[in-house]
Amino acid sequence: MTSDITKKKSRIPFSGMFGTRRVFVAYIICWSITVATMVASIVSSLAPPANSTEKMIEHIALCVVAIVFMHIPVRMYTKMDFHIPPFIQIIIAFFIVAHFVLGEVYRFYDYVFFFDKVLHVTAGTVMTMCGFSIVYGYSKSESGAVRLSPFFFAMFSFCFAVTLMTLWEIFEYSVDRFLGYNMQRWKDGWLEGSEEVVGGVTYMKTVYYQGAGLKDTMTDIIAGTVSAAVISVIGGLWFKKNQNFSKYLLIRKKNGRHK
């Protein structure tokens, strides 16, 4: 009898897996956009003029990866007992859709002005909050007091965010360099090479060069670094006045309370 009651209490309704109604609605919107994109990609590949099968597979793979990544915060909340602030959950969900679906599938990176930079500013903000969460979680004593200074608190979070953004740019460079992708937009720049005559018509042969991606890489890092710096300063000042602001961070809970 007791075990039955415990099982009933442990069952969480589907909407309750997201913490709040706002987060649940945000995820429904993000999932709907992603699934609709998958269906549209399949339909468009069958209708003339058809897209290539490779392009359809690529779009479906991007959507599947987006759904998997969106599931990670939900699992952290339900299975690993993490407190994740609703605004961070919503930002992460829309960020994933913006990158994988809007940016990669619908090519917003190419057609929407400053779309890429807005995402890097958002990424800098979220990564800095993650840095705050890590240092906050590991610096608390058994009494609940935080043993680190606000300056170190802010500096660690800033360095953590910048390091992750740098590693991401290294990943983009590696993918472009060895697999021929255009994540750093290096194919957006070109050099005029030698003339080429085809059928009596003279063409200027264009040569792509990866050095053109330097501008994209540096502006991405600058955008994310500025965002990380602003959030670090704000967080450090806030922490100096009020050390108990765990409700704004990703914190592992214990017995229903924040660690």
C-alpha cells in the first residue's frame, strides 16, 4: 500500500517535467517548429523540383540533434534533480532551435543581418551563468556561506565563458578545415584568380580562401566576450550585495532544497 502511494507521488505529469507552465509552452513551440521542419524537408524532397536526398538527410539530422539537445535540460531537472531557472530553460530551448533549425536549415546565418552575433551574445550570457553556477556550487560551505570573493566569482565565470566560446571557434575551424564546411563563413569571401575561357567566353576564376573566416571568428568572439563581461560584472556586484541568489543559477538540489 505504501509503495503504491510512493509510486503515485513519484509520477510527474508531462507538463510538470518542465517546472513551470511558461517553460512547457516554450518547449512545445520549439518542438513544433523542429518537427514541422523535418516534415517540410521530407515533403520538399519528394516534390519537383526536388531537393537532393543528401540535403534532406542533413536537415533531418540537424532537427534530431536539436531535439536531443533540448531534452538534456529536461532530464537534468527530472532525473538528476537540478534546479534550472525558467528563463535559462527558455533561452536554451530557443537558442537550440535558432542555431540548428533557423540558422542551419533555413540559412538565417546567411540571410538575417546580425543573426549570428545575437546568438553569440546569448551564448555568452548562458555560459557565464553556468560559470556562476559552478563556482557557487563548489564554494559553499556546510553552513551555506560562500567562501569566495565577488571578484573571483565574476572572474571565474568570465574566463569559463570565454574559454567555451574559444573552444567552439576551434571546433568550427576544424570542421571547415577538414570537412570543407562553411561554419566560419570562409566561403563568403573569395579572391579573383586567373582567367578561364569556356566556349569562347572569358570567366574570372574565383578562389575561396579560409582566411576570410577570420572576420567571422573574431566578431563572434568579441560579441560573446562583451556579453560575458557585462553579465560577470552584474553578477559580481549582485553577489556582493546578496550572496543567496541560487534561484537564478543551475544548482543541484538536495531534499527539495538547493545545495
